[in-house]
Amino acid sequence: MSLTRKRSDLKKRTKTAAEGGGKEAVMKQKAVGKMTARERILAILDPDSFHEYDLFVEHAGKDFDMDKKYLPGDGVVTGTGTVSGYPVCIFAQDFTVAGGSLGWMHAKKITKIMDVATKLNVPLIGINDSGGARIQEGVNALAGYGEIFYRNTQASGVIPQISVILGPCAGGAVYSPALTDFVFVVNKISKMFITGPEVIKTVLGEDISMENLGGAKVHSEITGNAHFYAESEQECFEQIKDLLSYIPWNNTQKALRFQSKAPLTKQYKIDSIFPTNPRQPYDVRDIIKSIADGSTFLEVHERFAPNIVVGFGRIDGNTVGFVANQPLVLAGVLDIDSSDKAARFIRFCDAFNIPLVTFVDLPGYLPGVDQEHGGVIRHGAKVLYAYSEATVPKITVILRKAYGGGYIAMCSHHLKADFVFAWPTAEIAVMGPEGAANIIFRSEIKNAENPEEVRKQKIKEYKEKFANPYVAAAYGYIDAVIDPSDTRDMLVHALSISGQKSVHVFKKKHGIPPF
């Protein structure tokens, strides 16, 4: 065969394989508002940067007439490209080919690009759109999932792993996204669950739709399995690009430094954001924006456990991870979900060399039978563990309330914060003035002629003694009491010098977090 004919044959084979499941299948995909696998990859990557590999891989199924079927690319597209000029590895399951079902060679394509990602030390982006395991291949399909899970675990903390759910992701398939760093979902398109509605109805007799069982809102608001929520695929892809601009390409590097920008102080001015009334709530995200470069803040897990806020911003051009109690929701208390949310984010930042800035304003841990029986002790301990374990620069600013275990947990000096600053409005105590007065002065209040008057007096007395940062500062637990308007300057300096620190870590295989 001549070179001309060989080229012609290559073009024909490439065209056939690239068409996926064919025009009819593609039309069905688009009819429900979904892009094709290759369209999704091209929408994320820089123009003309995608290079596809293993296009001609074929499935290994032999039973149930599978040997007679041709599945282009075995239902998954893999390759490399760039985002903002920097390399990434990527795969996208193709629902137009056998419903994107995972067989042995499908899994081999995914694990191969995962191995490339860890070898090259670059981020991995996985787009999930699959009906699940390919039943016709039996245990080989299950083996494929196991190989993927193992690599997700080995790559954890080495390279950033991003999962994008753009269709069904059911059964064992859900555990790969659960093992990755960030999960993106799109309203009305993303579906994640272990067992589908039909199984639930058969076993439990409960009727529920796929959307209500495992839709985008469920996982971004209730379960916390999704970190980013979007209304469209294109919005989702922009979120991915934004995230990648904040994080490093691997654990041996730091995030890219950008030109430093002053905050938008006219729009986000601390004096107008922070209330003079100590009982009045405020949006801590506005405090973050009053300090971050350009007042830009990328919130992570925005819809889940909103009583704590986590996300990325920049200070003096460098990425930092913000963790902040949110007084607008449950007074910013720590509870089961917010503890999980904060601990996971803290550990990601520590693994990828991102300094942590913590803003504190909370009355402590949330009381209640549901919380106690739900394991708030174990979940709450995750925050303590994550902060104590972190060796990146850790700077804490106490804005207002810092009571009880909440004071300790939110990166106090006792958990080896590098610097702890407090505003003059800070209140640091074992508990709130009302509760403390009722306990300390119980006898005096009970035996007084006017118990209510004495109680008010004792509350005032307790406030005067402890509702300020100076007692803690006298013991050296606070490094400096600062004017709120000086916060950004103090953070710039503290982050700069704490980046030079040397941390002793005990020799061990690994710690045992309170999972």
C-alpha cells in the first residue's frame, strides 16, 4: 500500500473513531443540553492545544455478542493540553458510545492518562458521563474501577485532581470523584448516586426522582460531595479555569504569582462592613474582599455548610486559602458539616503549599442532641487535626467572638499558628458572658433580692474583664491587637516572613486523622 493510501486510510479511521456513537447518538446528547466529550475537552483547554491519545483502542469484551460490536475509542477520550499555557492531562467519557460504560480497556485508557499526569506532575481533569460498569464485561469492569481508585489515592496530595460530573455517575463510579480534590456539577445535568431510584423503590418502597436523589443541588447543598455548582456547562468550564489559576500544578511548586492589586476599598470598606453592634451579623465574605487583591475571592463549597466560608484569594499577588466563620449563618458556629468542610480545605492547602488565613468570629461548637449523636466530637476534631498538621504559613485574625473550643480550633497559637492578630472588638473567653455569669455567680444571683438585676451586673462585669483581646494578649496568645484598617498590611508582612519558617515534623508513616 502506498503512502498516499496509508494516509487516506488513517484519515478514514480517525474520522470514524472521532464521530463517537454516530450522528443519532450525538443528536440525543445535544437534545438534553449536553456537549459531546471532545467539545467539552476543547471548551476547557486552550485553543489548538489538545492532543488525543489511544484513539484506536478497542474494547476487550467477548461475551454477549460484544465481539461483534465496534465501540469507537471504547467510550472515552483521553489526552493532554494546556490551560492558560500550562499543561494538564484530561479524559472525558463519551456517553454516545455504549452510554460511556466502563469496560476494561476504557479503564486502561483512563489509568494510562492518570499515570502520565503523575509522571509529568501536572493536574488531572476527569469528565464523568457514564451509565456505569459495562455489565457484559463482568468482573473486568469492576477491576477497572479498582485500578482507577488506587491511582486517585496515590495521586492525592501530589497533583491536583478535578472531577467534572456532566451526566450520570452511578454505582462504584462515584468513588473516583469522591477521592479527588474538587468536584464540579451542573444543574439538571449532573447525577450522582450509589443506587438509583428504581433500586431504592424496589428495596425500600420509596419514590424519588434522579434529580432529587443525586442532582447538582443535592450534592452542592446537602451532601457536600460537590465543591462547585454551575447553571451551564460553559459556566462550569470557566470555574475550572479560574480554580486552576489559584492552585499550583503539583505539590513541589507554589501557585503562580500575579501582579499585586489593591482591594476595591470604596466598595469593600471594613469600617462600613463591620457592625458596631456586637450582636449584629455581617457577611464575612465582604471582610475577605476588603483585604484580598482586587477584592476577588473564589469560594469553594459555597452552598454547603454556609456557617463557614472557605476559598481562594490573593494577597500581594500570592494565593492564600481563606477560612472564616460566617456570622450570617448560625452565628458562625462549628458543627459536623462545617468541620468537615474546613478540615478538607485546610488539608488541600497544606498539601499544595498554599498559606492559610483564618478569620475568627464564632460562639463555639453547635450544641444539641443531633450534633452529639451525629459525632460532632469526631468531626470537630478534624479541624483541630488539620490545622495542627499543617506546616504552611498560618495567620489568624480574631474579629469578634472566639469562645471555648471554637477559639482553640480556629487556628489559635496553641495549634501553632505563626501569627495571631486580634481586632479591638475581639472577645476571647471560655464561653459567652451570659452563660459564664450564670455559672460563676450562680449563688450570688440565686440569693440576691433582685436576681435579674444582679445577673445583668455580673454579665457586665464579666464582659469588662474578658470581652476584649487584652487578657489573651497579656499571656502572649495574641501577637498584636491591630486596627482593622491595618489588617491587609499586617497579613502581607506576616505571610512574607512566615514563608521562611522551618518546621520539625516527627518521622512517621502518616498520622491517623479522626475520619
